[in-house]
Amino acid sequence: MPLGGRPALYLDTAIEISGGSAPYSLTAAYNPSDRALFLSVIALHDSTGRVIASHFHEPEEFECDGCAPPEPSDGLFRLYPLLGGFASAGFAYPLLLLDTSTLESRGISLVTFGPHGDYSEHNVSEYVVTCIVGEGR
């Protein structure tokens, strides 16, 4: 199925959180000729499967120093490295816990949607790289 009239390779999965009121889906679309990511989306669904909220990510959001561009063979975990999920009082929908670490930092993000469908992401990271200049001298 083309996205906006554009042919694509798709990866997608559904995630249901125990005790949660709504499942998530994760989708990535890649250009079939060069296998480059051109769009990804995290969506929240109601009990009938209808999308009630979504957030699109541009390919640039997955770039990092020392990382190769994401490819279909990397799977969805490369884009959305899910550590777990949980429902919590005070949040309209379940939260996803993502590992947002890079080569230079350790990080985690909590992702959810608000009661009106607004996307929310809170990230905590710690810089952990040390440069070794002139090692062995």
C-alpha cells in the first residue's frame, strides 16, 4: 500500500500493555529502491483498533553520531528500542519506556499521549564518553 502515493516497504507491530486501556502500534516506511527510512509513526488505538492519536517522526530524528542510517533489516527495535511499558495512575494512556542511549550517552525516554491526543516524551540522559587523546604516548 503506497503512503501518499509513494511505494514503500513497511515494518509494523502492535504493543499492548497489561492493565492499559489502549494498545500502541509502531510503523516504519522505507523507500524500496535504496531502503532509506522516510517516515515512522507511533500510534495509539482504541479498543476497536481505530487510531485515536499519533505522532510522526522524520528520519533525521533517528540520526546519531556513529550510527548508520536505519534500514528495514534493523527492525523496529532500532527506531523504538522498547524496554517495557506500564499503566500508571495520573496518565490517560499507558507509558512506553524506550532506551534512547547513543554511543555517547545512556538515556531513557517515557512516551505517552495525553487525554486530548497530544504526544509527550520525557527523556533523561547521561553523557558517558571520554575521549582519549594521544593514548600510548
